[in-house]
Amino acid sequence: MKDIDTYRGKKVLVLGLGKSGFAVTKLLLKLGATVTLNDKSDLSTNEHAQELQKLGVTVIGGKHPVDLFEQKKFDFMVKNPGIPYENPMVVAAEKAKLPILTEPEIALNVSSAPYVAVTGSNGKTTTVMLTQQIMDHHLQKTGHHAYAVGNIGYPISEAVLKADENDLLVVELSSFQLLGTYTIKPKVAAIVDIYPNVHLDYHKTFENYRDAKLLITQKQDENDLFLANKDQAEILERELATTKAKVKTFSIKTDQADYYFKDQALYHGDQEIIKTSDVLLPGLHNMQNSLIAIAISQHMGAELDDIKATLTTFTGAKHRLQYVMTLDGRKVYNDSKSTNIEAASVALPAFNEPEIWIAGGLDRGFVFDDLVPFIKGHVKAAVLYGESKYLLADACRKAGVETIKIVDTLQMAVPVAYSLSEAGNVILLSPACASWDQFRTFEERGDYFVSFIKELKTK
């Protein structure tokens, strides 16, 4: 870890005690800062809060005391990425003209290890995990490691304490995190894709969302690499106008890109890297994720054997079109991360086998007509639950699905889906909706789905 003076002797307010809030607070202490942590939750019995108090952190829970800014005269705020800018503490920080940072801004600036970064609307986690595994396979030959960090769930602030200059950080960055970064400079930055109607409750407009994603390349220069999606022409035009890095493109639609899918194989230029039949992950979107992982890894020194060893064995990121098991001849996939229409539109055409589709969740006021062409020809039967079940049923009827079952909960949906399936079918959970009507997170939803499937196996 680099020893920098940016935060030495400074007063820093950390807003939000989550994984990253806890980790970045400890990192700031190591960098010589005086830290106050505030969270609206009651922290009186929180073990992490108690640990931080013992380390000298002022911990304030259960409220957002805006008058704190007059008392303390902070130099920086470090905000949990998910906290909206309308939060009263954030509004007060802006009024006081404080720099409002997120954890990656601090952690990546003290990293001794080089780092690459990935963002996008869909596919970034799988891309990060593929890249990390390829690079780890490569670096282990010399006794070093690659770490998947950031939005993927492992705080960067923890990884920088152990990763040295011979290791590599593969960083997943969300638009929320990127809004609080100003100086990050990845060796390679990749934007998988950018879709409308994603996180508009936070960013307000698509243009704000897109521009937040583009912050990943804001400080790159000609010595760095930026990977852009040639299949999104309007986004590509904006990316080319923004970045100062060397640009390479990837595509699953044309061979006029640097990395591309053609004739059931993945290519770099004229070189065939791997046949898609040898790639374990299903679906065209995973060919896109694989192309990006290949491009990043090759730029960072990985060899063909590292790439093939990973792509032929990697079964998928958890909750992201994750293969669960084969149950009585039926392949079961957990795509609980499918929290929007765009994600489901990627999952549904990923299989050649007939699908029993389980979907449903929070009703955000959307209709699902955009899914009709993806449902058609892929979904044999649909089992729909939660607040959005009738809206989803309408889309299924428009797609010509003959068997549509309506249930109340995911737990009820699983045995119904199994009863409608037969050997050679795929049972696919790809909800197309947020989980919050019945679950706290999409991870919780996916874990319950897997447990319900396992219960079937024991019967």
C-alpha cells in the first residue's frame, strides 16, 4: 500500500456503515485521518461500530445530524455509493463545498497493485470474475494473485492492504461509485454496455447515468487502454469523444471490431481464441463478457492457456445466469440478478432448450412488452409470482405462451415450474424485476431459489 499524505491530519465524515464504509474508515485511520462515521441506523449494538469506536472513530447512529458540519469543519465526505444525493447530510456537505468521495477514490489511490476496471449496465460482474480468474491463473505461475474487488462485494480498501505491485486488482465499478471518483486511472477500463431505464430513480436522466459510467476513463491517457462496445453506436461515439486512452472495440454482431464473435468462435483480429462450444457459460451475452475478459487479460500479459483454462471451466457468477444443477434431466439456472427488463432480455435467448421461466417481483409501473420477442420461441411455460405477475402474464400471452401459471411467492413457483418441465428443459429464474416485494436483496432471492431447488431434489 502506498503511503500518501492526502488525508493525513484531515477530518473526514464517512456516511454509511456497510462493508465499504467499515473498510474505508479503517483505511482512512491508517492514512492519518480523524474520522467521524454517521449512519441513520441504530448502531448501539453493531459490532463494526464498536470496533471503530475502540480505534478512535466518533460513531453517530440513529439520525443524520446536519448541525455536525458547523461543529466539526470536515475536509472530506466519503459517501456510501447507494445513498442518494438528496440525503440531508449529502446536501449539507455540498452546501459546505466538501469534496464528496466514494471508497474507490481513496482505496485505488493507495494501491501498490496495478488495477483494471469494468462498468456497465449488465454483465460487469461476470466480466470481472472471468478476468480475475484468467489473470489469477497467469499470475500464480510466479506466485502472485489477481483480486476481484469493488461493487462485486469485496471492498477495495481491504484488498489494497495485501496486494503488492506484482498482483492485480480487477475492479467492478457501479455508476454510484464512479460519481465519487476524480483521479482514478485504470490500466484498462471497459464499459460492457449502457442501457436506458436503469437507475433513473438515482440519476434522474439517462444522460446523467451515461456520463457517470464514462467517469471510468476520465483520467486515462494514451498509455492506458479503453475497451468500447462497437454494437452500441451512439454510446461509442460519446466514448470516443471522451477518452484519451488507446481504444479497442469488441462486438458480438460484426467482425469489424478488434475482438469479435464469428462462426461460433471468439477472435482477436485474425486469431481464433476459442470455439464457443468450449466456453462453459451459456448465451451470446456471455460471449461478449468473454471477449472483454480476453481483451483485458491479453493486455495485462495473460497467455492463451490462461484464457482457455478459465473459459472452459467457469460456471458463472453467483445469481448471474448461474448454473445450479441438473435435476432429473432439467438444467436449473439462477439469474436472480435479473432485476430489470434488459437483464431478462439477455437471459431468455441464452438457451436452445425449451425454458420454464420463473419471473416476478416488485411492480415499478413498467409493462413488459419489450420482452415479448425474447419470450417467443424460448419459453415453453411461465410461472409468475409477486407484485408484477399479471403484467408479466400479459407479455407472455402476447408472446403466445400457452402455459402460464400465477402463484403468490417464489417458494410456490419452484415446484410448479418443475411439474411443468421434463428432461431436456431448462428451469430459469430470471425475474425481470427488483426483489424488494418479497426479499431484501436479489442475492437473498437467489439463495432462496437455490434452497427451494435443493428441497425438490430431496423429495
